[in-house]
Amino acid sequence: MAGKIVVDTSVLIKWIKTKDEELLLEAHRLLNRIEARHLDVHVPALLLYEAGNILLLKTDLDASSLDAAIDGLEGLPFIVAPPAMPLLKRAARVGKQFNLTFYDASFLALAVELDCPLVTADRRFFERTQSLPRVRHLAKVGNL
């Protein structure tokens, strides 16, 4: 059985957008580890919209380049978890508990549901959840 992790948008976006991004080397090292160890990467469906939003608003890609970048998402190794009421309720609870946006909490809720590590490059998110051993910052992922 393959191991599993959850990555948030702050990590995955570095696999497709390299301009104006920090921790690119760490992001690509993580991707290499995922591929070498055959880890299952899980993400909430929300990630697709967040990634699209970043590509639309934080790049200067033209329409055809945006299409290509969004097509590139299909080639990345992740499994999309559909929105389900139990997961949404868990996201609301952990969001309240850790003072997170519902968006950030949805990644944590998925990691809790799957009982696996969550990797983020979002410093604020990490600082609010660092008391949880499952939450790892991209700069110091450690063992997966």
C-alpha cells in the first residue's frame, strides 16, 4: 500500500509556476520524493480553483498559456477529494480551532481524515498549526 500525503496549493503551485516563487528547490525535491516513493498525493477539489486563480491573477500568461498551465495540472500526481459534508464540517471545526480560513482548513481536514502528513509552504498556516505533528513546512518536510 502506498503512503499518502496532502499538499496545499502553496506547494503544488511551485510545481507549475516558477517565477516569483520561493522554496522551488524544496518543492521539486518533494515532487521527486513523491514520484520515487510512489506516494499518493491527496488534495481537496478547492485546490484546482486556487491554482487557477493564482495562474490567472499572479502571472502574465496569455489565454493559450493559461490553458496550457491548467492542462499541466492534469499531469501532476494528485488525487482530488470531492467536497463531502463530513469533510466540510471537519474543515469548519479545525478552522475554528486554529483560526484558519475555511480554504486552509479544508486541506488540514483532509489530512486528518486520511491520517497523513500535510505539507504547506504557507508560513502563516504553518505557524497556526505547528502544534500538530502532521503539519510540515515545505522548508523542513522531514520523513514522509
